[in-house]
Amino acid sequence: MNKTGTVAISASDLTKIYGERAALSHGSFVVPSGSICGFVGPNGSGKTTTIRMLLGLITPSGGSATVLGESIKHPEKYLPRVGAMIEGPAFYPALSGRENLKVLAELGGFPLARVDELLGKVDLAERGGSKFKTYSLGMKQRLGIAAALLPNPELLILDEPTNGLDPSGIQEVRGIIRDLANSGTTVFVSSHILSELEMICEYLVMLREGKVIFSGRTQELLSAQKPIIIARPEYEVDLAKLVNTLSEAGYQITIVDGALQIAAAKEASAEINRLAFDSGITLSSISVVLPTLEETFFEMTGDNK
Amino acid sequence: MIRVVIAELRKLRRPSLLLGTIATVGGLSALFTSIVFLMIDSEDGNTKRGESIGPKELSEALGLVYGFKLVGVFLGVVALCIFASQTAQEYSLGTLRNLLVRQPSRMKILAGKFIAMKLFALVMVLFAGALSIAISHALAGRAKVDTTAWGTSAAMHILFESALNIFLATLCYGTFGMILGLLFRSPISAIAVGVLWNLILENILAALINSTRKWLPGINFANLGEGGYPGLTYKHSIAVSLGYLIIGGALAAVLFKKRDVAN
């Protein structure tokens, strides 16, 4: 929970069933207000379905949810305060980027002056007059982000916002998200670039096959994972001897690039160092590495191909 | 809802659509009106179904709108295509989700779209009418048609009545197109079904079973534009057209309101 203890999104047993397949099954999670919350899961895990339900685009088969304190049964009560980009940017190809934003600004009752301000913010000021169909994927994505920012949202929902962006574009989006979060906006962002999410998200909701498998602080998730201890003997000839020594002591070992990777608590590093020393092996390095979000994600989703 | 209308008009007035429509409507209006006056002596006829209309009939008050009335059905088909594509493209482009996030009331979206397209159709009909009348005046001398009666109050009354009827028929075709757009959610399918049904299938059906003529939507829409005739009265066509549009519109509106937006 954040400083004020309020929640921007709360889902309880949220379910969507298509035929006999559950796109989301009894999904329960909370997104604290003012946080940046990552929404991760393999393709087809139910992320977009969940986002669509939160935006009132599809009707849940069961369960309930609130967005900014209002039930998702009444999207008209909260959508004026929500910005969203769902499943990539969708605009009218024959209209310019500026005209596309004006259509949405007029529809939402936002001042048209905001359009040029936002085009500048996403670095599209010069190409705002060009037709949408002439835009590169990155430009389309930036226009989608600008459209999501039109209402000056309290909650911003972004579905894969960095798709098609170059590294500097990704950095810009990261900056925009951080700025928004600093100004109190809650950001709920799905992305397949997990390293990106790890850098900016304090909270995570993780889905697998339509089920929420984790919802909470990112740090909580990562610290619950077993770290990996990497031990490298000074001389490569000692590698086999070290493997034997540690195996006899009950450690599970894999050899990667001339070093041993041992899945164990970080406190075990002292014992490993001592066992090596007692066997007459000098270690050139020993380090404890926490698994990344990507490794944790693969571990939890079982999708480590 | 006003906001939806304004936003829709911004889409409708984009140059490719507006100029394309003006060019199509203007071309059709010019073509049909010119045929009436330039082929006045042709043995193949100068009006629909190979019939002939001479300088005497064209010199009457009705002569002012003769070309305009001929183009009425085609204005309807153009409206059908525009209404169908503008509605269905929201699904095919995926833009409907943007619209619904900014305006969650689906009925307001639908009503706003309908009003904006009605205004667009009105501009289309007025342009076609004005061009047809201008061409009629320009070609009347060459066809030896006396235009004295065209300036009378009776002619103005006929002009107003014809414009209203053609606008009404255009709206019926357009609404039919909008319903197809909502049902098929694909511009190509909606336009293909609409045009095929109205221009080909209905005529085949009516030719095979004459009694169906009174009950087919397209034939009744067209009859509204022509102001009715003894075999198929204006009142009957109004009732049949309204019946189709109310039932079809209600079905499409319920679908639009309830259906998940999953694309």
C-alpha cells in the first residue's frame, strides 16, 4: 500500500470466460494509488482481457473490480480521469496525428490546446501534421501515449507502451512514466521488457494462464527468490575438484563459463569459500547474485524456453 | 452528445472523404442531369428504363428537379457506403476502444455518429441538388426547354419537396448502411452486402415475385426519394421503411451496447 493507503485499482475474483476457456479466472489484485505497477504475463495470459474489463470495454463473467474507487460497472464515473493505451495505438490512418488527438480531445471535452502540448511532450510536434499512416511504429506508439495523457489522468493504463521504440524512445517513455508517478499519477503498465519494468515498478501483478500468481511489491517478489552464488576457482584445473567438494556438501551446482553457479542462500557463500580453501582451492571470485525479474518471471511462469 | 457530433464531423470532413464524396456526388448529378437534357432527342430515351421525356414536360415546374430526382437513388447508395464504412471501420481499425474510453456511453456514441452522418448526408444532397439545378439551367436552352415555369412558387415547392424526399431516402439508405456496419463490423462486408442487396438482389427478387416489391426495403427507400406513385404509395413506403429501420436499428443498437469490444 502507498503512503495514503488508497488503492487505484482493486480486483476481486475478476473472471472472464469465453466459451469454455477462462481468459481470466478469479483474478484478485490491488494497485496502490500513486504507484507504478507492472502487469506481466506470457502472451495469452489474460493481461489485455483484464485491462479491457477495467476500462469497461468487455463485461466480466464474474467477480468485481473498482477503478479510482468506482465499480467497473459504471465506467462513465471514472474514465474521464483515466488515460489508456490498449493493445497498441489505433488511430484513423487518413487523419494526421494532430487531428486524431483532436477527435479524442473533442470527444472527452478536453481543451484542444492540450493537443499541441502533448505532441511536444512525445516529440511529435514536427510530424503532428502528417497522416497517421505515414508514421513509423515508434511514432504511432508515441501518439498513443499522447492520447492516453489527454485527460491529465489520475490513472494511466498502458499496454506495451515501449513496443517499437528505439532505446532513446524507451528511455523517454520511462521518464514520462516516472514524471507522472512523481506527480501522483498511478501507472499500470504491461510490458514484455521485464528489465524495463524492474527498473521502474514498485509493484507487480503477474499472470499465468488466466490466474494471478503474484500481486505485491517487486522487491518482495525478488527477495523471496533464491539467490545464485557464483564461485570461480583461480585455476581452471580445480573446477572438477571444486564441483566434487561442493556436491559432497549437498549443493546443487551448474557450470557456466568456467564458474560454478550454486543456488543457495547468500549466507552459504562463506561456507563455500571455506570448503574451497580446505580443499586447497583458491577462488578468484565469489559473488551473490539476486535473480532478475526476468529470471523470476520465467521461474514462476515455467516459460523458460 | 454534442461532443460526439463535433468529433465525428472532424473525421467526416477529412479531405479524402469530403472531396471524394463531393466528386462522386457531383459527377453523378452532372451525368444524370446532362443525360436528360443532352439526349432529349435520342431514340434510346433520356431518362430511367429507356423512357423519353421531351421539352414540353421539362418546361413545366417539375422539369427543374427532373435530373435531381434521377440521381436520388445513387445518392442513397453513396450514403449507404459512407455510413457503413464509417461505422464498421471503428471495429476494423480498433479505434472504437479509444472512443469508448473517452465517451463510455455507447448510445451517445451511436447517436452522435448518426447525427453527424445525417448532417454530412444533408450537405451531400444539397450539393447534388444545387449542381443539378445549375446544369439544368445551363443546358435548358440547348434542349429548347422553356424555363419560365422553373421560377414560379410551384417550382420552388416541388424543389423543396423533392430535396426533402431525396434527403429522407438518403437517410434511409444511410441508416441501413450503418446497421450493416454495426452487424458486420467490416467496411468491405457491410458495403458489399448493402450494395448487392439494394441494387441487384432486390431487383431480381421483385422481377421474379412481383408482390415482394411492396415489402422490400431498398425499393421502398427509392420510392420515398421519388415521392411515391399510385402502385406504391409514399405513405406505404414511409411505413415499410420505418418498420425496417426501427427493427434493424434497435437490434444493432442492442448489439452495439452489449457486445464486448475485444478487437
